Amino acid sequence: MKLVLLATLLTCAWAAPQRMPRLPLDVILKGRMQRPISSGRILGGTEVVPNSLPFQVSLQRRDANGIYSQVGGGSILDETTILNAAHGVVGITSFADFRIVAGEHSLSVDSGLEQIRQVSAILPHPGFDDITYEDDISLIFLAEPLDLTVASAKSITLPPPTSELDPPAGLMVTVSGWGTTTADGTISDVLRSVDVPVIADTECDLAYGGNDNYIAVFPSMMCAGDTINSRINYCPGDSGGPLFTGTGADAVQHGIISWGQACTYSQFPGVYTQVSYYLDWIAANRR
């Protein structure tokens, strides 16, 4: 039996996109702050075909009672390396209570395809800024290698350098995770995904109050979300997971879930670490 706690919003909030942008007063006064989406809206997309996203992993943390909770996502780079965000793991010095599960679909049902690995080390980007969320990327190293010869666990493909491909506005991308499915709900038991369009950096920066004197969305970030139809990207519990194009083992990861107002306000796109800016750092630090 799996001992994975389907944590409440408050339990997993530490691993959720934590940055709450300092929105200028004029943004609020002009009515650009929307009301929260009704709790009846599905924020977390739809359930994926089990193990159809073999690069997706679940990051779990053990509590004092020995029960593991879903606290974030991640993607497989190779047998011993997981790509993740920095904001949920920076400052952690003891790794004994963390584990990665590959081949996961239902957090409560054991399919026999799960590969559970303890975490041996975590390397956040040294430039991570917990105010601006620049350099929000990390590598998680596993104590034992994953078996990537099976269909349920495969490496994600990294994108080409930004000089060759900067994902254009309107490109449809996919976000996946076990995050909450309503604004005030609990972690999803099954892996879900949602398709949303890329939003131009300038438009996204403006939504968060960016101007000539204040930059909210930096070039090393990218944005996505269907703000017209309120198709919101992610919620607590999804943090550090992938934004990608393609399907299955052929998927290409373009972003890492980083920050935003996306789970509460439909007007604000989700903001992601743009992976193509960090290819050299990843190459230099993976083991």
C-alpha cells in the first residue's frame, strides 16, 4: 500500500509557486486584479493516460509519522538527475526525508511501475533570487539510478538554445502535475495535464505590473496560460514540474513551473523558468 498523503493546499503550499508579485497600486485600482475563480472550476486540466508522460516524476517528502506527501514535480534528465525549480528546495541541507518517484500515476494506487529513489543531493542554481525568482532552476541527484529501459520512465529532451528557438507567443504547450484541482482544493490523486498557449514576455510583464522601472518577467523566464478561457496552468503541488511540447518519450521541455498568480487569478499567466537559457549550466553540473 502506498503511504502518500494527499495533502491539503496549506500542507503543500511551501512547494507551490511562492512568489506573490508586488503589483503596483495602479494595477489594482484599474481593476486588473480579478476575483478568484470559482472553486467549482477545474484548474488542473484532465487526467492523462497512465504513464503516457514517462519523464514526469513526483517529488515527495516524509513527515514525522513516516508518511510521504506530494510536494512537487520534476522531469528526468538521466538515470540519476532530475530537473526541478530552485524555489522549493533552496536551503534544504538534509535529504533523507525526500524521494523521487518515477513511473507514478495514482498517488494512492500501486501499479507496480513505480520506481522509488531517495535523494542524495540537491543543487539549486547559485544565482537564484527569492524576490525576483531569477535563475529558478535546480538539479536533484538520486542515490541510485533509475531504470530507463522501461516504457514508464524516460528522459525528457532538452530544447535547442534560445538563439535557435525562442518559443513564440501562441505556441501550444502542455503542463502536467499532481497539483490541486481547485483553488482551495486538495492534491490530485492522478497525474493531470492542461494545454495552454505561450504568452509574449511583454504582455506577461505588463500583466504583473512591469514597466520601464520595474521588471517582473525577465528574459530567462517564459509565460503561458489561456487567460481568456481561464485555462490555468498549475496549482500548489505542481511546482518544479515541466512545461513541454510533444508527447511521450518525444516530448521537449521548454519551461519549469516557477511562479505566478495562476491558481487564483485567471488574468495572470503562469511564469516558468525558460530551460533554453540554462543549457550550459545543466551540462556543467549534471553528473
